[in-house]
Amino acid sequence: MIYCDHAATAPLCPEAREAMRPYLSFAANPSALYSAARDASYAVKKAREQVAACIGARPEEIYFTSCGTEADNWAVKGCARKVLAGWGARRLVLSAIEHPAVTETCLSLAPLGFETVLLPVDPMGLVARASLEEALIGGAALVSVMAANNEIGTLEPIRELCALAHEKGVPFHTDAVQAVGHIPVDVEKWGVDLLSASGHKFSAPRGTGFLYIRKGFALPPLLSGGGQERGMRSGTENVAGIVGLAAALTARVKQMEKDAAALDKMRARILEGLRDRGVDFRVNGAPDALPGFLSLSFRDMDGEMLLHRLDLKGVLVSTGSACHAGKETVSPVIRAIGVPEAYEKGTLRLTLGPENTMEEAECLLQALVEAVR
Ligand SMILES: *Cc1c(COP(=O)(O)O)cnc(C)c1O
């Protein structure tokens, strides 16, 4: 099997497996009073420090969650609640290509009077400064733009967009689920107030994630209860998961440059191979996309049919976002970037990961050429 769907989920890395092992059979409740609880609570504290160091944050700015979707919901609904409790425009501004965890969450607030404004993107998938400026006339509760898109891999100009939102006094959230552990992320440099991440997208176990909340930014708590996560997200800590998340992220950040260079080589090889064999296709997204990320649209093809043909050859890919697969023929992201009609239905997303090899990239290329023919 050749697994090329890392944007959907990445296999658990050995570093995370090893770090979690002691806590899988027994992890005391960190809130208990005996010494074993101090060990568990120390493990969570250490994990928080490791995660903070990986994104340029302070440990007290990291709040562990159960997934990226939870972090996104917390950011959006928290900012909406702030407006409901005080004053300000009931408007949520996001890019037209956000993950459903952000888009659907914003739309779910319509009954409370919130208007969702979608910022258009250019053919590369980039949000323009001018469209954000226009959307912010009259204010907003939040601007949310993803750091890296999950269907085309495009990296958004977060620092610039965030500065613009702040000029208007509007908080800024970025869904960095595809970025964290894949490209350098520095919350200080970007200046964001809120940032979401998900463990299983960077080789940590599923059911883990975190929300970065800038120190001094008053976000209402997500879950009330026993007061875990400094009263912000109650619920007994997933000690093994948290330790695994920190170990995986630390390992990925350490290897990031090396991995990116290898992934870029595989990506280039696949593109070159397809062109050499005269396959009629286009590359979606910006050329400097996420490492190992390929969104391709093949002329007069059906993406789902290609996916199944590749599956039969043991090559696992996606037609786009796993969250959209099977729902619609053409994803809203592919629509938003304006892929020509002859190509839009023939879209495949190949996302390579650090454990893929050049030999696998060659096999993928061969299988792809055969599937298209
Ligand atoms: C996968 C993904 C999510 C959701 O993360 P989960 O941990 O699966 O809930 C959110 N945003 C983006 C961009 C994603 O790729």
C-alpha cells in the first residue's frame, strides 16, 4: 500500500508511540493528590512547554482540545459570545475556502443574528487584502483565515491579513491545522490572537488538538466543569494523547526542513513525469504550496473514478477534502478558485508525508498515468 492522503490523516510516528506508551496502560488523573498524579500532571506541563516552543508561544497560551474541529468551534463561538455579551458587529469574516469546521460553525450562528461574509480568493486560492478591507467596514466579531488550505495547499498571507484586522480592532483567528508541523509557524511573527491545530495531521494520535490563545485575549471558556486547562476547557486530561501530540510535533519540527526538501523533490518528480508522458492536467493552488501537496485536475476525467482505479493498484489518494468526499462532485474550494469546467470534475489530491519514499513516488506516478489512460 502506498499512502498518499496525509492531509486527511497522518500515520502515528514512532516518537509519539514511544512517548505515549507509559501513559496508555496507566495515567493517573492529573487532579488527584497522590504522587502518580503529580507525574501525570508534570507530563502534561512538559507537553505544553514543548508545543509552545514549536510555535513561538508561551506555555500558558496553549489549551489542549480533542481535535482541530473543537479548537475552531471554540475560537469562532467564543468571539461570537463576546459580541453577544458586549457590543460590536454581528459579522464573521472568513475566506471562501475555509474548512467546514470554520464555515459551518459561522453559519450555525445565523439564528443569533450573525452574518457570515466570505472573502473571495484568486485562482491560486489567495485572499486579497482589498477584499478584507472592504468586508471590515462596519466592524466584525472575528476574521478567520486558514494558514494553509486543506484541498489545494495554498499558504495565506496571515501576517498581512492579521495586521489589517487589528488596524480595525477586529480579532484574528487562523485555522493552522494543515500548517502546524509542516511549515514554520510563529504566532509572534504572525500576530494572531487565536490559532487552531490538530494532532493527527502531524503524525500524533487522533482525538488530540490545541487552541493557542494569545495572552491577554479574553476568550470565554469552552467547557465548564472541574476547571481543567486553567478553567477554560474542563474535562479530565487525555494524558497519553497530549504527550503523543507534543512528541510528534517536536519530532516533525526538528525534521521539517529535511522532510520538506525530500517532499518537494517527490512532488517535482511526479509533475515532471506526468508532463513527459503528455498527460493533460493542471496544478491547482499556488506553486509554493505545502510540502508534498499536489492538487491536480485531469481534463475530461472523473476524480472519483481515478481514485478507485488507484485504490485497486494499492495507491491511496483523495478527491479533495475528506469532509466533502462523496457529498458533491465539485468541491466549493475547486469552484472558488475557478478551475475550468473541462478539468474541475477530474480533481485528485495527493498529499505525501515524511515516510513516503522516492520509489513510492515513482509507483504513484506510474499508477496515475495508467489510471488516466
Ligand atoms: C482536518 C482539518 C480540520 C479538522 O481537524 P480534526 O482534528 O479532524 O477535527 C480543520 N481544519 C483543517 C484545515 C483541516 O485540514
